[in-house]
Amino acid sequence: MSELFDIYLLEAVLNGLLLGGLFALLSLGLNLIFGVIDVVWICYAELIMCGMYAVYWLHVQYHWPVLAAMAAAIVLVAALGAALHQFVIRPVLSAEPINQLLVTGGVLFFLQAAATLAFGIDFRNVGISLPSVHVGEMSFSAARLLAFGAAAGGVAVMYFFLKRTYLGTAIRAISQDRAIMPLMGVSAGRIFLTTSALGGALAGLAACLLVLQYDVHPAIGLSFGPITFLICVLGGLGSLVGGFIAAFVLAQFISIGGFFFAAEWGYFIAFVFFIVVMFIRPQGILGK
Amino acid sequence: MSIGNYPLHLMILVLLWGYIYTSWSVMGRLGMVSFGHGAFMGIGAYTVVMLWNHFGLTPWIGIPVAFAATAAVAFVIGYPCFRFKIVGHYFALVTLALSEVARLLIVALRDYTGGSLGATPVTALSGGSGVALGALQFESKSVWLVIVAAFWLGGLWVWRAVDRSMGRLALQAISEEEEAAASVGIPVTAAKLRVTLISALMTCAGGILYAQYQLYVNPDAVSGIAISLQMVFGAIAGGMFVMLGPTVGAAFTLLLAEGLRLAFGNKYPALDSTIYGALLVLFIIYMPKGILGAALSAFKGRGR
């Protein structure tokens, strides 16, 4: 009996690891944008929702091959990210920081309502079900394994991009000193726009992986939006590595909490943990 | 009855939400942008309904219990936040977590709360009696209009009292430059905590009124991120720096929704929130003082 219990617990821990990969991917783009532009996109999860609808629509309604639909969705959300920066964030860049948070909250409202208007409140499924993978007596969802792999790949590519390319170096420079870099001939406006598009593309990538696991509906952003912000804040807003650690810590709370109690209790524990950590270390695990 | 039930219902909703948005703006206008007021509303609504349904305790006992719980939560969250100088979007995100904690708790305790399906207070309105004072249930909408109007006026009075107090000047100094305010001897933590408690208790009362009026509560309607954002944006749309701003915000959103519903029927669900969302973005960018705030400045500008 106790052996059986242990193997289910192990399964919960490993599933938490996979969930952590998904969370890490979700928070990657948001974290990048915060680190560079110093703005929290409250509507980040809604951008992901747009990507999910794009995949659904192109694949199911227009019969595009699924990979083509996914590529198009990534491009679309990248464009949305750039547009969001250009038309919504830029006008309030010099306003109170809280206005930048609030204006993206308005976008959240808008996207959620526009999705309801355009697609109705139905839950829509792309109809691709990946098999589950069995290891011994444990089973894992292949979609989650894929998400984990994509998250690891995404973080590696981001790391390489930021450290090794000219643009990446410029982005890091801007994030370290917003005032000086323009004097050094780095155009902050262009860097911000590029970063926003990049953040959008990462949201699009997350959308492609989420759409394999979850049905898309207008309120889906509310179900994983809050946890995404908390991961970024917990890791230290702007710290990619911190965000990665936070994603796995919170995912374990949710997975193990959900194993012993119900799924909501897992989230409940994760959120309470977040609040407590904020009081002890407001700058996050690896914040400056 | 002279006015129909439908206009009466709308008036009650405008005043009720006007009161709740006003409660939020009591602290929101002083630079403490809370995304956690859904938690206080949820505590109010659910404490009273749960005590009544499961223990048969009258709301007259439930209300003080709800107030005590709200004050405790506001203190437990507020004190460390203010003590450790968690401000701006960090404060917003910590309080956002709080509103989700409240929602998750209500959903997770589904054996008692009914989970996402919500709960209905056990009716005390039987045998043709339209008033059950002990259960705080009234059939007549006119009675509710009077009650809600009284709370709304009370809310405006508190708003004004806070606005005129020395504490407000101190808090404004704090919201602009916290370190400087502390250096001239303003007790930053205590001042912030006081306003937070006032705002939280007012919102808790709003949750109780909502539950007793609608005679139905569910976790998404009274807690969680969605309702918290609704309060923030209602106050911003109307203008959180003027006394009647939050009320104007409530009236505006409700009239927009009802107007579009009358014009198009139910053909375009969520058309009102789509327009509202787009307007919010425009307001925050171009009219950060909100509808009433901008109207008043324009009026003053012409008078000069």
C-alpha cells in the first residue's frame, strides 16, 4: 500500500516538474518585457489566448496543417505584442508606473470581451490528442513533455540570444541603464519594439503548446494569467533564471498540493506561499 | 409602486456598485492600487451567507464576524506590505494574489460553499411575508433602494472625511515620496493601514449587500481577479480623484451595457465590455482623470 502511495507521489512530483516547464515558458516572455521595458503586461495571458484561437481557427476552420497554423499564430502574436507596445504602452511610458499596469489591464478586458464577441463562450478544442507516455506504472501527458522541452529550448535560445548577439547585448544594456544607453547610440524605441515582438512571439509559442492540452475559451487567460505574474515576481521581475526556478517551485506546490488535497488547494498553497515570500524577500528569489 | 421593477433594479445596481467603487477609491486614489478588493467583498458575502445557511446564525451576528475577518485579513496583508514598503505594481500583484486566494478558498471548500456553482441564502421570505429583518432579506426593491442609497451616501461621507483629514495630506505626501514623508515624521505604516482598513471594511459591507440583495453568490461574482479589476476600472473610468467619480463610473458601465442591450437585444453578447475595454485603454492614456474628473477640469478651465 505504501509503495503504491509512493509511486503516485513520485508521479505527482514528476508531473509538477513538467508543469513547471510549462510555467517557465509562460513566464519567459513576460519576464523579458519586464526586465527590458519595466512594464508588466497584465494582458499577457490574453495574448496567449489570441494565439490559441489563431491555431484553432486556422487548423480547424481553414484546414491549415497544424504546424503551419502554429507558425502563423506565433507571427500573429508577435505582431500583436509589437502593436501593443506601439499603440498602448508607448503613450504611457513616461506616466506613473501604475498607469502602465492599468492600461494593459484595460487591454485584458478588451481582448477577453472581443474574444467573446467574435467566438462566443464555447470551449473549443483543436482535436489533436497526444498519447500519454507510460513509464512503469506512471503516466505522463506527451503534450506536457513537449511543453517542457520547448520551455527548456526557449530558455536556452533566449540565453544565447541575449549573451551572444549584438541585439541581445543591446537589450541587456538597455535593461541595465535606460537613461545612458540612448547616449551611446542605442535606440531605445527600436529595442523596446523588438523586445515586445519577441515577448509576443514567446506568448505565441506558449499558445501553441497550451492549445494541445487545454480547450480555448475567452476566460482562459484568467485561469493561468495570475500564476504567470506571480512566477515572474517571485523569481525577481526581469530575472530569467529566477523566473525559471520560481516556475518549478510553484508548480511543485500545485502538483503535490493537488495530490494530497484537491487541485484548488494546490493553487491556494502556491498563492499563499507567494504572498509570504513577498513579505520576506520583496525583490524575489534572484531579484536585484 | 410608482416606478417599475426594472428601473428600480438599475438604480440599486448603480448605487451599490457606486458605493463599492467609492470604497475602493478611498485607498486607490492615494497611490495604493489594490487588486485584492475582491477578497474583501467575497469575505463579506460568503461569511454572512455561510453562517446563515449552515449554522442558522442571523446576518446581524454574521456582519460583525465578516467585519472582524475582513479587518484581520486587511491587517495581515497590509501591515507587512506597508512595513516593508511594497508599493506600486508589487503591491498590486501581492493584492492580486490575495483576491485569488479568496476565490480559490471558496471554490476549494465546495462541500460547504457549493464551489463554482455558488450558493443561495436559505429563504426566510415564506408565507407571503416580504420582510425578514432577522435574515436581512427583503422582497421589495424599494426597501433595497433605500438601504443601498444610505450606504452610498455613507460611503461618500467617508470619502469626504478622509479627503478632508490631515491623514489625507500625509498620505498624499507618502504616495508621492514615501522616504521624504517618513523623514518629516509622518507615521507611514499607520497612516496607510488606517485607510486600508476603512476601505476594506466598506468593501466587505458592499459584498454583504450584494449577496443579500441578489440572494445568490458565486466565487467569480464576488472574489477573484475579474471582480477586483472591475472595481479598479470602474473607479478609474469615472475618475477616482473626485468624490462622485466612482459613482459616475458605475452608472456609465451599467448604462452602456443596458443601452446596448436595448439597442441590439442579446445578439452581440459582450459588445458592451468590448467597447468598455477599448474606452478604458483610451481613458488611461488620454484622460487619466476619468470621465467626471475630465469634465470638471474642462468646466473649470472655461470658467477662468
